Amino acid sequence: MNGIYIFSLIVISVIVMIIAISKFKQHPFVVLITISILVGILSGMKVGDVVTKVQTGFGSILSSIGIVIISGTIIGTILEKTGAALTMANTILKIVGKDRSVLTMGITGYITGIPVFCDSGFVILSPISKALASRSKISLAVMGTALSGGLYATHCLVPPTPGPIAMAGTLGANLGLVILVGLLVSIPSVIASIIYAKKVASKIYIDANTEDNVDDLMDKYGKLPGALHSFSPILLPIVLIALKSIADFPSAPFGDGSVKTFFYRNTYYSTFAWNIFIYDTSNKSK
């Protein structure tokens, strides 16, 4: 089969998936499995081989990024339950200024979207977005657009979110370099989303419709974790991945022993342990 046929088949399958999931509300997992089998059959593979490829492909993906997904879920839960997300937003707000709440939500989304799924991040940060919108007298459409832009930018471009880390593994790219380039490339996307929020989304007024403000949220969480504790679940995996990339240098700066093995094998296990420690100490301090 020629390349044009295969390319057309892939394009059509993607369109069918989008329509099935968005319009007909079919479960994404069922749609992905069904489309995968159909694409395999239509591309000329034997039915038995198609099933085997789907099984092994799913298993290999799950084994490579399963821990990343679980860690991201844990980080998101910790950011929500301990009030760390609120601390992050308040810290950024102090830096950029209280009159720049839209910029604050964009930057907060940019940072949170690195280890956490964008949809989970939106749920976590939504109460903060509403509180800031209410205090600033800004349409919730503006705050939501800026937050979404920040979350999606890093979620799609920066490991350790599953998509970028899976592509880096498939291409054999240096993970540390992918993080660095992804962080830089995603900045224009965040800036564009903030400009779009102010220029376009501002034409649609949506009342925050919340009785909570930032002070009420702080009272709700009680004693909030410090800025270092709040940002560490996000920064730690990035630092460890960067150290792994350094450990892979031909000069072997960390040698070939246990130090290199630690950075190479235990990045996410270390992040997991640190997250549990943060969550435990935060609960005990309240």
C-alpha cells in the first residue's frame, strides 16, 4: 500500500475519533481500541496480528508512562487537598502584582500543567480562578481562557506529562533537552492565550457567581504550606530528569555506579515519596 493511502487512513481515523468522542459521547478508550483495530485491518494486516499489536502497543505504552500518569494524579490531589495550588497562585500574584490576576492564572496554569493533566489542573485551579475573577471584577471567561492556555501549553509540550514523554521516548530524544525546549516553546503559547483572553474572551461576560474569595479559600484550607513545599512537587521531577540527562553525558560526570542508576531509574519513585512526605507533613501541621 502506498504512503498516500496510509496517510489518508490515519487522517480519517483521527477525524472519526474526534466525532465519536465529542459529538456522539462515546467512551475514549472504546473508540481508541476500535479505531486501532480497524486501521490495522484496513492497512492490510492480518486480524490476529492486529489484535496482538494493539495488546503489545497498549502494554508498552502503559509500562513506560503508567507511573508518570499515577504520579501526576497524586501531585494534582496533593496540590488540591493541601492548598498548595492556592499558595502557588498567591506567590505568583505577589510577584506580578495584584492588578494582573489574568497573568497570574496564565502563569499558574503554565506551572501546574507540567506534571498534572490539564483537565485535572483546571478542576484544581477553578475555585481560585473564580475567586480572583470575583475580586478583580473580571469576566470568568477571561480567567478561564488564560488558565486553560497556560495548562494546555505545558501539558502538550513539557514532560513529565505523558504525551511529551511518550514522544521523547519514541524519538529517542534527550528528556532534559525536551523539557528545556518545551518550556521555552510553550511561553509564546501562554502569552498568546493571555492576549486572546483579554482581547476576545473579555467580550463575553460570565459572572464568577461565587460566594468565596481568596481570603475565604485561605480560611477553608487553614494553614497553607509554604512556597517551597508548594512548588517542590513540580520542580523536583524536572530537576531529577535534568540530572538524569547530565548523568547520560559521554563524560559520565556521576560515574556508572549507584548515583547514575538512581537518577536513571528512580526519578518518579523519588517524586512519589516526596509528595507523600509533603502531604503528610502538611496534614500534621493543621
